[in-house]
Amino acid sequence: MSNDIAIIGVGMHPWGKWGKNFVEYGVKAARDAIKDAGIDWKDVQFVSGAATMRCGYPGYVAGATFAQALGWQGAEVNTSYAACASGSQALAAARAKILSGECEVALVVGADTTPKGFLAPQKGRRPDDPDWVRFHLGITNPTYFALYARRRMEMYGDTQDDFAMVKVKNAEHGFSNPYARYKKKFTAEDVAASAMVADPLRLMDICATSDGGAALIVCSMEYAKKIGKADAVKVAAISTVTPTYASSVIEMPDIATDSGAIVDAQSFRAALPVKAYEEAGIGPEDISLAEVYDLSTALELDWIEDLQLCERGQAAQLVREGATKIGGRLPINTSGGLACFGEAVPAQAISQICELTWQLRGEAGDRQVANANVGITANQGLFGHGSSVIVKK
Amino acid sequence: MTAKKKEPAIEGWFTMDSDKPHLLGSKCCDCGTFYFPKQKNFCKNPSCNGEEFEEVKLSRTGKVWSFTNSCYKPPEPFVAAEPFVPYTIAAVELEAEKMTVLGQVVEGVNVSDLKAGMEMELVLDTLYEDDESEKITWKWKPVSA
Ligand SMILES: [Zn+2]
């Protein structure tokens, strides 16, 4: 396929709460990716950074910040911000540059550090700001995830035990992942004993925020051949579509959905992979494994259905059967997912691709999925940002 | 004790009719799509160039889409009573507008009392009180209760 590019290097900095500057995490990840690719940093012609909004000006110009920290060598730079999909947009920018022939090798990198203390809404009365209004009315971030989870229980008969099984499964997956923050084999009893935050979700159903960094070295297929890596894992598709009006699902920070009275209501999450499947010429039946954005345990089940990996309402059954475990027929979040990592926004979408690359290369160690040929990622963030990336052997 | 004066917690989002309150939305004069909160400038329907809107009272009953609660005190700008009392939240689908609207559920109704599809009506209730006034918001209440 003419639109393929090769992933010749991947690297990560362990997720955690290290309290260091985000640049350090990104540079460590980038150096690992460059080493993994077997190229020289000076061979990189384009640095595509995923921005962080929490670290001041260096975060807004992440591409340049990382290029400078790695040692200015004349490469062109770019910075993307798209909430949770920032890493995928940075990858899309690199792919466009490569496919247009403007460059052969690019570094894609994102890193973040967690703010000190709680992330509180801005001060002052702002009745025109939906974010201010919903907090004033007592509607917090877990409210939205809990509404989605309860909807599953009401529509499909999912239970809190099903959600706990997702946590237990992800904890098992992440246990041996050197880059995961939480490495403990939690049990269903541990989940049930954790505090209820927003019924039906408990503290252990909801992901934390973390420090972390992830990087990719991507290049043209010609370049990969030239350096003896013609059989590298490839990016087959990148979808970063925005929603289509009218959005049928209540989204943070809104108080109400769009109206479906005149225009048919649409699901944004379900639309994300559609473009990726079309672009790759690959269908859900070809998928060996998936890395999905489990901001909550129940949301992982929504994603499995949005990716069309099973019929609507059947995801919990897959979990009960053990199909989503490593060794099952459709392993989900083999890295351990956000449950084991915690969210590091600009690094997260890139880390999903790192995991799939290791899996497709057969380098995932204790987490290795047998016969992994095609993987898909999915994530969604605020303001109509989301992405789905397909990688293949 | 004299009753404190009642004021809307957010101005212009709902009528202060204590008997049969309505949320105040808007409707595009061109395509007829509904908005809550009110859309004032440009229609968000990608097939519509509408720039004029009329204020409309939204349906005051609907069906439960989903529900949850808040077990922990939210951060400011929420004004919490001391000690904090957990409250229930519902997402309610309005049939005519084909729109889901969030809101707290009246006190005394717990998560275990709700089901998807249950008929709910809009009522006015206190969000919080300060020294001078009682701040009013809309809440959802099961029609049967
Ligand atoms: Zn219109």
C-alpha cells in the first residue's frame, strides 16, 4: 500500500509521579526510540511533538523543545495539540511530511508531568462557560463516566462485577510491563472495597493522571528498505475525524446533548475507527489486539463495541469468557491500559502505538500475544478530539 | 423566621414558575433545531446558515437515559452544605427536542430508585443558600414520586 509508513523505532519513559520536568521524559523516550531504530539523531529530519498545556511555553512548542534538548541539528519541527489525540495528530503530521516526500525520517514524541495538587476549575463566576456551570451544579468529571457505565447496566445488563473484571484483567496485563505505573495484581475484592465515587464507579474503576513520555521513529518504506528494515511494523491508517452534528451522547463538559430533532443523532466514538478501517482496507475481523482509552473500566467495554470487535452490548460477555485477556481470542489493553498507566495526555496515544509495535514485532515479553498481525488504537478527549490508528506487520 | 428571597443560581436558563417550571432553550428560526443552553449567534447544524433564534420553553418531562450520584464533595464553584450530603444526578431525554439534559435529582431519590426509561419532571429546588438568598436550580423528580 502506497500510504504505509514504517515504525522503525519505539521508546518510552516509565509512567509514574516522578515530579521531574516533562522534557526529561520525552528526551529519554526519544533517545530510546532512536537507538531502537538503529539510526543517528542527526538522521532525523522532522520532529513532530505533542504539546502539553500544563508546562508553560516549552510545552506549547513541544516539537522545538525536544529538538533543542536532543541537540539542535537543523531538523524541521512541528507541534500538535488535540487533547488525548495529540500524539496521533503528531504522527499524522509526520506521515504527511513523509508521504509528500518532504522528509524520510521523523521523530514523534510526547511527554507530560502531572500538576501539583488537584486540577481545580478556574476561579470566578462565569455563567457563560459550560465548564463553570456544570461544576456549579455539581456535575464533575466522574459523573459522565458513571452515566455511560450505568447506561450499559440498564441497556445490556452489565454489572459492577463485569467492570471489576476489566480492572483485574488490566492489572494482570500491566503487572510485568516495565513502563506501567501501577504494578499490582488487584483482585475483584480490592475493587469492591475501594470507595464509591459516582455510582456505579468506584475509585479503582477510574484512571489516575501520571507523568510519562513516549516516542516513535517513523520513516518512508524506501528508507526502511535502505537500512534493512523493510519488514518493520507499518502505520496502515490514522483517523483523527471530528464529531458529526448532532452528537447523541452527553459529553464533558456539556449540560445537554445536541438536539436530534432535525438532524439524525450520531455517535462520535463509533465514528472514529470507521475512517481508519476504510483507509487501511482492513476490517474489524482482521484485528489481533487493541489498545483502547479506558478512562473508566466500563468505557473499555464501550470501546470494544465502538471498534466493532463485537456486537453492541456483547463486550461484557467477552470479558466474562476471558476473550480480552492475553491468551484470549481478542486481547484488549495488553499494556495494562490507563488502569495501570494513568493518563499522561500528550504521551498516551503514542504509548498505545509503542505497545502494538512491540506486540507485532514479537518483543512484548510476558505480555506477548501469539500471532499478532494487526492492532488498533482508540482514544477520545475533550472538544471533539479523538483518534484511531491501525498498525500492521 | 422570614423566608429568604429566591434567586436563580444561573440567570436565564429556566423559568422561575415554581408550579410548572421550564428550561429555557432556543430554536433556530431556519432549521428548527433546539439548543440548551440557548444558542445566540450561529446555528451549529452544518447544513444551516441560520443566525436567528427564538427563545423556547423546553419540554418539562422526559425519560431517564442514565443516572449516577456524587459521593464526594465537588470542588468550587460548587457550594456544598456542611456536612456534605451526596446527591443523585440524572440524564433525561426530552422527546420532542431529542436532547438529553443533565440535572440533580430531588433529595430523597437515590440511585436505587431510578431506572432507564422512567418518567421524570422538572422542578425547582434550592442549589445552596447564602446570607441573603436561596439560589434556585432545576432538578429532576420522578413523576410517580
Ligand atoms: Zn439552523
